[in-house]
Amino acid sequence: MKATDRKAVVTDVQQGTTYILRPIWGGGGNWVAEDAEKLTVTEPLVHGAEAT
């Protein structure tokens, strides 16, 4: 399967294996990824830190 180069936010993880994603901008529907190996973290969430 070809990479889509879509940028998204993971909004939920179901049963530890299905990642629910939504676009960062531009609207549109959610989609799922069932293989975490195909996801790339570019800006990890830092708990307890304020955004700068």
C-alpha cells in the first residue's frame, strides 16, 4: 500500500490496535489505521507542558 502523506491527529485508539485519525486542518472525515508501523510521530504530545 502506498503512503498517503496525510497529516493527522490520533483522536482515539480502539482495542489497542485501531487508530482513529482526523485531519490536522481542512476538515474532512476521520479515517482509521490498523498498522501502527505505518504511522509516523512528528510532534509527540507532551503531558503537563504548555504549548509555546
